[in-house]
Amino acid sequence: MKVSKFGGSSVASAEQLKKVASIIQDDSERKVIVVSAPGKRTSDDVKVTDLLINLGEAYVKGASYESQLELVLDRFRSILSELELTDKVISEIKADFETVISSDYSTPFKLEAIKSIGEDSLAKVLSEYLAKLGLNATYLNPKDAGIILSDEPGSAQILDESFQLLYKLHEREDIVVIPGFFGYTKEGKLVTFSRGGSDITGSIVAAGVKADLYENFTDVDSVYCVNPTIVDNPKEITSLTYKEMRELSYAGFSVFHDEALIPAFKAKIPVCIKNTNNPDGLGTIIVSEKEVRGNPVVGIASDTGFLSLYVSKYLMNRELGFGRRLLHILEDEDISYEHTPSGIDDLSVIIRKSQLPLEKEAKVIERINQELDPDLVYTERDLALIMIVGEDMNSTIGVASKATEAFSRANVNLEMINQGSSEVSLMFGVKEEGVERAVRSLYEAFFVEEE
């Protein structure tokens, strides 16, 4: 059994859905299909999920939302018309929306249900189209599939009992089409994963049914070793491990949601990233272990929007509990952190800028000064993180040396160097203005000069 997930670009239009149907028809092992909401048809288009978020925000503010609802309905009318399907889904979208806003659920749960309409409706459309083509296909609501989640709107987590329920899908002979992105609490409330969570649904379902392969169809032939918007025609990665992909996803690789691999990783299910527009392409396979040959670096990732909170105090290393108390202040202020590189008398905490807006920064620094009595505390904003990734780097001499030389050639100063204990990645902090120069120089060092 294969579980195949199709992303927003793969289901953005009727033309794309015809390609999806053809892919499903071509392989009888594709028995479980997970879909996103329709994405952008063109670069200046709007994703259906964004339309629904706007709709929900208008409803909450008490503003007119009819025009936003009509935009959503028009997207689906266009798809249904070109596929020559009935308007049944249009009526269901209207009914679902009215049911949500008239329910006694609190506002956060109403917004969750509104956001999920895109995936839910698209799954209904695709199952109806597959049936029209003569396939034995059925829409399956996540609740009926067994996707039971924690009561955390917008960041729900899968509960263990889901996996046994999902395994029952093996008993079905039909093709089931499951909407991604959301599930239900034990109390029956609809909740969503974080944004991009259809990838998480696909991985969870693959783990639950113990699939032989989890296919993630998107709009690229494979994962590239570097962002193709920074480097022209970069090399493709044909194979990498879960750990490598997780590191790359975290640091700005947008092909895969960075939480999505965890269920497949735990179940040791291979994952293949493929292109809906070129389904016969090799793609990128993600596995538990692989044989490393030649270049130990598989990819270079980068992401902007970070800051460093720097705290210095003489004899910090002898002050019992200093780090814990610093991190407790951040926790108390509802701030999550990314990394904590440190020295004997100083400690840096890397934080996403969105976690520490300027108005909150002043309060945090005031608390640090009052509660920890440091010699110095300040923030440095506009940082970017660059990560070079490869499981074999720890047994290869000279990787860090080659990387720092590349930064020097790009005339980019290093603000931070950090190597994770897993030794799968080397992370560098630089000012945002130099990130693209640095990435191009690193690519030259590890992928061009190695030829």
C-alpha cells in the first residue's frame, strides 16, 4: 500500500486535478490519498486557505464576509465546471460555513473549522471525480479515518490511539481520499495542525497504515541541494536521510513541512518527493539510513528573521542555575527559542524575531537585569541562519575549514558558529544582508569545486 499526498499546487485547478487522477490510476497500490486545499494557480493568485483565513477574520470582527465567501465558492465552481461535476460541493461549503458560525463553539474552534473547509471540500471534489472516471473512490472524513488530535487549535498533535484506528484502512478495498491539515479531538472538536499541516496528515496516515511508501507530490522534480532562487540550476538530491531532511526543512527548505517526517521516521517508512507535473521523474527518496559516497554535504539551507539575545556575566559558569533562570524568563514571557550557543561567561539565545517584538524585548531585558544581574545584555537583530547538512560530516576532516573559507571569499562575517550534538549539521549565523552571497559561495565550495 502506498499513501500519496498532493500539495496545494497539485490541486490548484481542474487541469492539475486531472493530472492527480491520472497518477492515481497509474498505480493500483495508491490506495490512500491525502490532499491539501487548492493553492496558487499563478504567482499572483491567492491560496484558498488564505481566502478562508480572511473570511474567518472578517467574521470575528463582525465585518461583511460575503465577498470572501464568494471568492472561495468561485474557486470551487471553476474546478467543478471544468471537471463537469455537480454543484453538490458548493451547497456543502455553504452549509458547513453556516453550521460553524451558528455553533456554540468558542471563536478559536470556529476559526479552525473555517480554515479546514478548503482541504475538506477538495477531498470531496477529487473523490467524486475519481468515481466519475470509474474508480472505486470514497471521501473519508478525518474523524472517520481515525485522526484523533490533542486539544490545541492551530498546533494540534496526533494522539497514539489514532495509529490503530488508521490501520483499519487496510480492510477497505476502495481508494480513500482524506483531507489533510485537520483532525478531531476526543470531544469531537475540529482542530488543525500548524500551517502546511497536510504534510503532517500524510505522514501520520502512512505510519498508521504501515505503508510501503509515502509519496509526497509537489511542483518540483526533487529536493535541491540549495534554494534554486539563490543558485541557478542547483544539483538535485536523489537520496537523503530523515535526519538530514529534518535539518534542511527546519532551516528554510520549503518542500516539506519541518514536522511532517516525524511519524514516517518513527515507523521507518521511506518517503518519496515527486512532481505532479512529471510523475515519472526519479524524485528524492528519504530513508532511515543510506550509504554515503563522496561529498559528505547533502544540502545547504538558509532562513532569515532571527535575533540573538546576548547575556554576559563574569563567572557565569559558577553560578548554579543561571541558564535555567534565563530560559525560565523566556518561558514565562511565552517565548520559544531556537539555539543556545554559549561560552564560559556569556550565553546567546537565538530567537525568531516574531517571538520577540520590540515592545516585548524591553520587558524581557528589564527582567533579565533585575533577576540575573548580568554585566551586559542586549539583542542583535536581522540575523540569518545558514546550515550545511550531511550525516557523514562528522567523519570527514576539513568541512568546517572549507565552510569558513567560503564565508571569507563571500566577504561575509560570521556572527555565530554552532554544531549540533548529532553532528548532522553545522550552523552559521550571519547578518541578513550577506546571506545570499554566503550561500552561493558555500555551494561553489561543496558542490562545484568537488566535481
